[in-house]
Amino acid sequence: MISHITFIVQNLDKATLFFEEIFTAKEVYSSGVNTFSLAQEKFFLIDDLWIAIMQGDSLPIKTYNHVAFKIEESEYDNYLEKINALGLEIKEGRQRVAGEANSIYFYDFDHHLFELHTGSLEERLKRYQ
């Protein structure tokens, strides 16, 4: 079971905007100028998932390493609008086999890649058989 996911971000305010606008995350803690950990940080909840952001240097390059969040097919266009409204870079998705679910791949302000995926592991394994 995952406890939390931490992202190192250059600008806490921009990262806050990202998580609040894209994922409707709720900020539950801000260290302010205090640093109980390695640097200033904020905690969010996306449903019951604890996300931490900590101030530091952005990733130097963009890669395919990513975190995927499950969305409903009916939410796909709404998420695309939110991503575009923030001016985020959308990465072209990988080739898919017929019947495989849809995904949106996009980078945050610090080169972290996120995926919004409309399918499930069970569906993918069934499709790959």
C-alpha cells in the first residue's frame, strides 16, 4: 500500500496551482518558512491519496517515468480543458491496440510526467490475451 508520493518542485505556489486545478487536491498542510523535513513543503489530499511537494530543483530532463491516475471516460474532455487552461505540455501518447483505454500524458511545471487513464489493469490484461 502506498503511503504518499513526494514531488520535488521549484515553485511551491505553481505546484499548488497544478494539483488544485488538475486534481482538485485539498491542501492540508504548509510548512511556511519552517522546515521539519529537507525543505519547505506542502501536503495535499487527492481523495485519500497523500501527495507531498517539497521545494527544490526541477527535474533536469523529461522522461517517460510517470504516475498514472484513473479517470472515467466521461471526464476525459474536462481534464483536457484543465490541462490546456494551465498551458501544460501534453505528450503524445504511445501507440495503442484496438479496444485499449484512453490516456492523456502531460508534464507539470517541473518535468514530472502524469497520465490520466480511463482503463484498468484487468481490462488491459484481458485485451492483451
